[in-house]
Amino acid sequence: MRNTWDFFSTERIVFGNGAIQQLDSILQRLKAKNVLLITDPGIKQAGIVDKVVALLEQANYHTVVYDQVVPEPPVESAMDCYKFAKSQMETDAVIGLGGGSSIDMAKVVSLLVAYGGHPLDYYGGENQVPGPIAPLVAIPTTAGTGSEVTSVAVLTDVENNLKVGISDNFLRPTVALVDPELTVGLPAYVTACSGIDALAHAIEAYTAKPSSYIQAEGNILFQGSMPISDALAYRAIELIVDNLALAVQQGSNLEARSNMLLGSLLAGMSFSNAGTAAAHALAYPIGGLIKSPHGEVTGLLLPYVMEFNTGVETEKMVKISEAFGINSEGLSKKEVALAASTAVLNLLEEIGLPTHLSEIGIKEEDIPEIAEKTLQIDRLVRNNPRVPTQRGLEALLRKAL
């Protein structure tokens, strides 16, 4: 039994409409002059990069822009970005501008700027990062990953068809600069995929095995549910449940966008301490087999994992049902708890996302390998309130097929 828990967070969070105007004062506090801006072609095309670069030029920063980040970035692309930056200047600070892929890439490059080497040198277990990374300002343009406050960076190991995560509290950005106005132009499909990922973060952190009963020795990154993570996760669930469909259907609704961004932020603060569980563990090997966005995969798996866990985590599933506004009159506690997973399935349909693995290209013959690879991701599997087994995961996957 573990007797203590820790709670870690990003040093500073700046949140609100127009928050981007504070970028200069933030960089001044970091004593930065040479700034590497990491982003993707879509953000460049949307004009957001030009807006940020104009602010930097106005304040006389030497800025180098890398705008070639792709979704689920390959490990080697992080090396390409690092080599590109190194050939241009000595980097004082890194800005990650965009969705989770751009911010994750910025985390890895900040790590390489500080210590050199190759991204895979830091993969394989927790606490592999030697110390603080180069100063990093994370500016999210999607409400989903919560990467602006988390301790994880995910890349794709193309050779082994697997997502790899580098996990360490030193990877948390120095500043999360969160401006809802930057998310207004996000397409409906991207809004849906990123938003359901944030819900998966919140629900898996909230229903994770209590920290006292996590079976692991020493300092661990994902510690199981604890009072602070529970409070943050449940508020995130409420915000996302009330605003996700609205943000998908009404992309210019700034209030819905702001609530989604706050929900994503709170979910990120929660799961980066408590951890996620089986839905995210299953998503790693599945993500290596198909090209669907990470959020689409975790969102699809979420209701099936919730149903799998309901018998063990009944009380919290009842609370999730309450967040969805489910009328419990005449229902047993177990029925109310099971209604939570049904509510998530209904939400997936409402926002136009797939509800079966066959829709994204998974086949029956893939199931044993997915289950086997999932069980090897101990830092997530140990968090699941119901102990996953090969047989249990295969049954879950067949139900989701």
C-alpha cells in the first residue's frame, strides 16, 4: 500500500481571451531572445502563425519557425526539427503552437536542446529525463490533449508500428498560454476528436485505481486517483459534457470553445498526475495499426472500457451519469452506473465519431495482438480499476468491434 501522493503542475498558466498578447512579457521573464516556434502547416495556413510571429517581431525576438509537424509525429521528425533549429541559432526558448502533436514535438525538441541525444534515448520507463528542459511556452489551438500542462510527449515509432511516450515531470511546459480565441476556426471533426480525447483523459483519471492501491515501488509518474485529481477531473467532465456537442456544431461559439479549453486543461492537470488507464493503453497498439487520430481511437474505446470497469468503480460511474444529467428515478445503482458508458456512446454518435473498431479498420485477427501489447504498457494498465487480462481485453475488443 502506498501511503503518500504528489501533485505536480506546470509552473504558470495564463488563460483567457486575448491571452496571446502576454507572450512578450512571458518571454521576458524567461530571459529569452532566440525563439524556436514549432507548429504545423494547418496552423500556418489558418494565419495563427503569422499572428504570433508578428508579436515576436514587434518585440524584437530572433524567431525561427519550424512548421512541418504532422499528426502523430514520427520519432525521426523530432530529430529533423532539432537539427534544423541547431543549424539556425542557439535556442533560448521554444514555443509549441498547435494541437497535441505540435506541443509534444516542442517538448521533445526542448529536451534535445537541453541534453542532446536522440528521442528514443529517453523512452522506456518513467523519469528518464535528467533535469529541466529548455524553457517551453505551450500555446494550444485545440481543446483536447491538455499537453500544455502534462508530463508526457507521444511520438510514433514507425519501424515498430507503435506509439511511444516519453514521460517525466521535467517535460511539463514552463508556461501554458491558453487563449480560447485561437480555437475558434477549428474544423468540426478536429473539435470532436480532440474534445472526446479530453473527456477520455478526465474519465480515466477520475475512475483510476486509488493511489493507495497502485502496485508499484518508488516514484511513479501516474499515481492513481487522489483528491486533487478527482476534483479537477470531475469539473472537466462537467465542462466537456455540457459544451462538446455545442463546440462541434457551433464552431464560432466562443463560450463553448472557452469551456472546452478549460475542460481540456483541467483534464490534463488531472491525468498527468493520476494517469489514464485501459482505453489509452489499448489505443497505443491500435494507433500503430491504423491512421485514425489518437482522440478518435481513445474516444471510441472509452465507453467499452467504462462498461468493463463499472462493476468495480460503481460510485464514480454514478457520478459521471449525474454529470450527463441522467434521470436515475426507478433505476438501480448498477443501472445508473452503466448508463454512464451508454451516455458516452450516444455523445460519440452526436458528434459524428465512430463507435465500432471495424469502422476504423481493425479486424478480428488483430485482437489477440492488440490485447497482448496493451498488457505490456504497465504504467497505464496498473491504473485500471478492474485488472485487465488477455482474455478480458479480447472480450472487450470484440464487443467494440
